[in-house]
Amino acid sequence: MLVDAPSRLHLGFYNFYDPVLGVAYGGVGVALEKPSMRIRVCRGAGGDSVPPGFSRDVALLRSMGLLGDGERVVVEEAYARHIGLGSTTQFRLSVVIASSVLRGRALSVYEAALLARRGLVSGIGIGVFHQGGLVVDSGRPVRDGALQEPLGIGDLPLPIARVSVPRNWVFVLIVPHTTRRVPEDERERRRLAQLRPQSEEEAQRLRELMVRLLLAARYQRLDVFAEALEELDRAAGSYFAKHQEGRYCCVESREAAAALARAGALGVGQSSWGPTVYGVVEEDEAEHVAERAEELLRDRGVSIDSIYVTRARNRGAVIRICA
């Protein structure tokens, strides 16, 4: 089985913690055409061929019985882990679903997510794997004042809205080189477990921004989309500031965001914990904005690991039989 899966931007939260509903971390995100992930799960002789960063995921899935005996994983294309583009979710869902098809019981995306321990906080990666586009998830239920392990699919943060993104909107992504990243491990879960309710005024404003994003994409209003995007990002940066260096994870991401804005990108923000930052522009401006931002960062002495110029991806993962 061959799986072609997207990457994703996590654009922010329209709900951090609503104690009335008992729900936390309702998020907004978008699927991207680039970078992407291509993974082959095969039967037969030979070992796995995966980048070092994903070896532990393969070992974990095998230990959980989610990768069959005699099956091997071959990564044909991938992007780095822990850079804010959701590689862990895309990798695990790809492997688990492909393996289930090989074994004659095709799991749904949500069954696979539950078994592979994804969606413990955000459901954006699950949503974009399933259907692509601009996705809003439901958030996670809160019990006894804290996030609990999902007991079933109903406990996962499931998509509650989805729209396609105009093809003439292009995202410019910069992954700056940095040695400081917010750890994505058990410490992350402890940080996210520290739920802080917002004022009703703040909560209402975030809900308005979420709706505005969806409608702006539907009616192709890039100016409105970008304004809402920046406000959502500022809210997330403020909420998590004590875990980062303010609004951004690190000084390099802050510099990259400033360079994108100066180069003409709109809706500039940080994806998830970073260090990836993004902006969105009309298609005919994208290459110029990317080149100008790169030039500005070079002048500031900031190294770049990767730059991507990409459309949103309005379809989910593609899974097919291969030779």
C-alpha cells in the first residue's frame, strides 16, 4: 500500500477552555500540498527504510500490534518532526491504515487515530488527513477539570467544519534553523493540561474569528482571512507565552515572521509550537515574497532550514495499492 499524505498548519485556537461546555482546545488548521509524506507499507523480505526520527514510531506501532508481522515500512518522502507541520500524525495514520488494509480490515481514519494515540489534544492533523482543506475541530472534552485519555472516537477532537481554500492563495513557509524548540513530549501534555478559562468577551471574539476565517475562505476574501488569522495567532501566542519566548517559540521564528511581513506576506503567524512560520499571499506574489524574506533573514544572520511555497491541499490522504 502506498499513502500520500499532506502536511498541515495549526493556525490557532477558537477555544482554549470553555468550562460551561467542558471542552478545551478547539483548533483551526489547513492542509498543505507541500511538504508531503509518501509512505509504502509492504509485505516481504527486507527491513524498514525510514528516517531516524521516525524509527521509534515504527517500533511503537509494532509493539501495539498496529503493524503486521512481515510488513515493512518504506518512507519515500517525508519532512522533519517537531517543526510545527504535523509529521507524527500523518506518519502514524499512514502506516496504521495501510497495514490494516493489507490485513483485510480497513480502519477508518478515526479508528486509526484512536489506536495510534493521535488527537490527544488537537484534531487538525486527523481532519486534514481525512479530507484536506481548512478544518475546524471540536476540541477535547474535559473531565474533572483536566484532559483525559480518549476512551473512544467520541472523545477525539473531531472536525465540525471544513471548507476548501482558494487555489490562488499560496502559503509561504519558513523553517528557521534554531536550537531552541518547545519540547513535544510528556512535558507538552503537562503544559496543555494547565487549563485557564478565558473571559466570555475573549471567548466570543475567538469564536467570531473562527467563523470569519471559514467565510473568508468560502468567499475568497484574502484580506479578511489574513486579518482574522493574525488575530488568532496573537491570541495563541499570548496564551502560551510563558512556555515560549513570548508570541513565538524562539528569536529565529520571531525574525522569520517579521521578514515575511516586511516582504509582503499577510496573515503571518507560527504553526503550532513552531519553529515554522507562515504567511499567505496571492499566487503571483508568492515567489517574490519568499525570495525577499530569505534575503532579509540572510541580512539579519538568521539561517533557514527550509522554505516552502505551497497551495493549500483540498483533499485528504490518498491510499492505493502499488506494485
